[in-house]
Amino acid sequence: MANVREIFAKNLKKIRRKCGFSQEILAEKAEVSTHYISMIELARNFPKSEVIERLANALNIDVYELFLTSCSHNDEIDKLHKSIINVIKETVSASVDASVKTSFKNIVKSEKLKKKN
């Protein structure tokens, strides 16, 4: 199992690239040197908490995201996926229920009109 320094290094590099940032851009935004970013991403250095916060802010993420293992990422994605599916099911179900009720009311009205005529 990877240690915290390796997990942090891997996540920093992956998220930085996902944001489209070079090491230079991230370094500038987090107010550190490019060399320091490189050393963190190689798991040779580990930043102090203040730098971790600046890195997260520069990447527009929550600090904890830099510490998630790939398993945690998958778990979070699975939870989010299930939550989205449930919202869709509830929305569709409510919509179908409303449509069925409206259709039933229209049928009843139509039948009443037929009986009057």
C-alpha cells in the first residue's frame, strides 16, 4: 500500500494535469517554486499544511481530495452515481405518476362528456 506522501504526490500531479496546469502555473498560483512542485510530485518532499491549503485553492478543490486513494475515488464516484440514479428515478416516477393522473382525469372527463351526449 502506498504511503501518504506517494498518494499526495500522485493526486497532485493528476489533478494538476486535469486542471490543465503546468508545474510552473501551479507553482505561481500556490506561491511556491516550480522545483518544489516537482519534488512534491516525485514524493521527495511533503508540503506543510499552509502549502497544502494553497495548492488545493489553486486547483479549486477541497484539501481532502489530495489525500484520497484511487479506491476512495471509486467509492465516491459510486456513491455519487447511485445518488444521481435515485434522483432520476424519483423524478421520472413523479413525472410518470403526474402524467398517469392527468391522463386518467382526461379519460374520465371524456367518458362523462360521451354519456351526456
